[in-house]
Amino acid sequence: MENKVNYALVGAFVLALGAALVAGVLWLSAGITAQKRYEPYQAIFDESVAGLNIDAPVRYLGVDVGKVREIGINPQNTRQVRLLLLIERGTPIHSDTEAMLKAQGLTGIANIELSGGSPSSAPLAPAADGEIPTIRSRPSLVTRLEADVATVLANLNRTSTAVTAALDADNRAALKRVLADTATLVQALAAQHDAISSGIANASRAAGNVARASERLTPAVEKLGPALERVAAGADAVERMAVEVGLAGRGVDAAASGVRQLSTETLPEIERLLAELNRLATSLRKLSEQTEHDPASLLRGTPALPAGPGERSRP
């Protein structure tokens, strides 16, 4: 015996069960929504809100605290956009809280991000006449980047204009002449390379000869000093003897005076001359070594040493 299935009854049961499930889900969602109470706020933006839709989330430091209820043009200023926000009651909205348009990744979908609001600032409450409180807004990251890029491009444009004005026909011609003269000078120096090298070598040999002569003359002067001192002492003894005997005459005085002048004036001059010769020899030796190491230093001079710690560099 076969059992007959009433497909109409089965279909009606399935539809009733589905409707009950949908109703239960709606009832639960309505109950959850009813538990949350929202407060209306508005935010005025001076930029495009492209990518922002109705029911877009409103986040406070990344936490969902509400949604966007309305998006429209500000009737008081058609260059602005007015947003009506529904924010959960109890959210710390203060007078210094700021709203910013924030895009999510590469999709371009935007939301409202709330930030700021120090605990010491006053809470943002509706006015006495029931007017909706306004949350301050600040430019989004994209808007700030566009402003910075525009500033950089403007600076580049001004720099390019200044460079173009500086490199006019006269300045370019003068620069070409300077480069041509520099090339001619370098070629002339290159042609005189052998003569310059020979002069440097001769200067090095002369410095060596002066140094050796100074080294040889120094011991002689050192020996001459004590001898002159002994001569001066002898002159003093002769003068004292002449005074004692009573024969101190003009000849003895002249001899004593000449010897004293030799010891007090001529000898120091010779010593100073030798010191100058020593310094000259040292300078010539340094010049020779520097020129052999870097011949170009004869033209451009010695490079300036970098400033040490705590020193100011010279202009």
C-alpha cells in the first residue's frame, strides 16, 4: 500500500517555517537596536564626501559608535556638506572632538572617524532651543596631501621660473666665456707641466740646500757665542786693569766698546738670522712636499680644514 504525500501541505509548512525564522531574526535585531539609544549630531565639511553613504559607520578611535543618517548640502553655505550623525548615548563627545572623513583601504568606501576630546573639556550638549550640536571637522588625509602637493608644485614652478630668468641669454654667454677661459687656462697649465715640475724640483733642492746650510752654520754660531763672551770678559778685565793702573785711555775704551758691541748686538742678529733661515727652510720643505703630493694646490691653494667640535665654520 503506497502512502500519498500532500505536496501542498509540505510547501505550506516550509513557507510558514521560513517566515517564522525571518520574523524571529527581525524581532531579535529590532530588540537589540531598541536597546541602544542614539543622540543626533551634525558635522560640516568643506570638502567632497565622495565614497560616504547613508548608514556608513561612525567610529570613535576605531570603535563603532553610530552611523550616518543624512548627507546633504549645507543650506547656509552651498560650498559645504552637512552630515547628520546618530551616535550612541554615552559616547564621550566633547567640545574639542573632531570628525574626519576616512577612506577604508583601496575600495574608496569612507566612514566618519571621531578623535580628540580631552577629559577636561566640556561635553558637547544640544543648545537650549533644541538645535543639533555640531562636531568640528578637520580635513581628511587626502585633502591635506592634495594641499601639500599643490604647495610643492607651486614652489617648483617658482624655482623653475627663477632659474629660467637667471639663465638668460647674457648669463649663458658669460658662462660659456668663463668655461672657455677655464679650458684655455687648464690647457696652458698642461702644456707647462714639465716646466712646473722642474720648478718644483728646483725649489725642493733649494730648500734642502738651505736646510743643510742652516744645520752646518748653527754649530759654528753656537761655538762663536762662548768665544765672544770670553772676549767680552777679557775686555772687561783689561778695562778694570787700565782703571787700576790709571792708563784707561781712548784706545782701550774703543776696544772694549767694540768687543761689547760685537757680543751684545752682532751676535743676537746672527742668531735671529739663523732662526729665520731655519723657518724659511722648514716652509720650503713643506711647500715642496705639498707640491709633490698635490701639484694643483699651487692654483687652488690649501683646502680649508673642517671646523672642529664647538667651532663655527668660517664663511
